[in-house]
Amino acid sequence: MPLRAPDRAYLVLATARSGSTLLCETLRETGVAGRPLEHFEVFAPTSLPRQPREYFHGVTDPEILDLLAPLEPGTPAVQTPEEWWERILREGTGDNGVWGGKLMWAHTGDLLRRTRGLQGFGDADLATTLRTLLRNPDLILMVREDKVAQAVSLWRAVQTETWRRNDCPDRAVYRFAGINHLREQLERDEAAWRAWLARNNLQHYQVRYSELAADPAGVVAGILRFLGLRCEAPVEPPVQRQGDSRSADWAARYIAERAS
């Protein structure tokens, strides 16, 4: 039986802590842009999302690793590739038939390993895979200009395992080496997305974090126009920004230490 594909699809290409959750949740709130969840975050070997220590592959510094939860072995996925894809198709499709999703560069390898189990995919590259799975999806690139602030946000999140604002105490500890490693990783991942888009000559709509944070409703309205979708009611973001004075202090401290 041929693999099902959505009638209409778009994909947000992102890096961690770039503002993609704020963007995707606001898009979801419109009711016309599907459900752009992070459908590809669960890795096949463990059936778990990317764990904090997996951001630090190859790092041996105990001052970093001792602040992070140990790796959980998890349970390997038992779904067939076809069942995996049907779940993602179902989760991302809204009532009007539009499918939305978000993909991190770090998740592309696992995505390709899974799709190689689908009939007719074989060793297809990422562009061919997405074009086939999603019928030439519209692409939205989410970027955060301030990579230090982005790395600080991620460093706090991997320590606390808190990815959205809540009222729990934040016991994260500043470490220059941890922030520096994540900054370099985030820069590489965004560069990889840009290189992939250029190499495959793929048109896309770019969203900057600074613009999204200042006017999320306006940015989402622009994306809907790009997608050819209409939402009559004004939309407010259902999630809050997580930045605070502590993040700003850590960013300033990091910049000073890096310059010294």
C-alpha cells in the first residue's frame, strides 16, 4: 500500500531554544495551521527525546557532566516504520487537512534511519525524504540572532530539564565551558540548515527570534500569508518567553570571560 502523505504541509526548521516553541504553539493556536509539534524528537534506539547528556557527546569534563542527569537507556521502539509515520501524520494534521511539524537539525539523522525502513526510500537524502513524505512542504527557518543568549537558555534547560516557564526553583549553575560548547553546537546546527537549504536550492520563509518576541501575532500572521492560510480571529501566544535577568547576567559574564 502506498505511503500516505498530507494534502498540505509545512515544516519549521529550528535549533534548540531558538524560539521555535513560541512560534509553533502560536501557529497551532490559529486553528488553521495544523499541529506543528516536534514529531521527530523521539529517537528510535531509546524511544526517548534527546537527553541532556546527548548535547555533550564527546565531552568528559566532570564540571559539566556532574550537573546533568544520567542517560536513561530507554526501550527501543517497537513500531514499524509505517506505524511511526502514520502516528506522525495523525498528530500533525489539523481539521482542515494541514500538517505542521518542527524539525531540529540534530534529529535529521534519526529521521533518515527510520525512513530507510519505508518501501522505496532506501538511501534517499534529507531533501528527497521530506519531499516524498510531505509532498514538497513549505519551509520556515527559525533563527535566533544572539547565540550566546540561546546557549545560556539551553544550558539552563538541560540542567533543570525544564523547557517551558514554570514556578519551580531553578538550581542551574553557571559554567563557561558548558555554555561555550552549546554555543558552538548551535552555530554549527544553524549553519547546517542554511547550507542544506542553499545546496538544494530550497525557498523558505525566515523568522528571527527578535521579531517573534516583539510581535508574535504579527509574525504568525506573516507566516499564514506565506502559507496561503487565513485566520480571522487575532491570535495570542499561549506560552511565555523564559528569558530573565539571570540569563542576561550569565550572558554578560560569558562574553566578558570569553574576551579575557
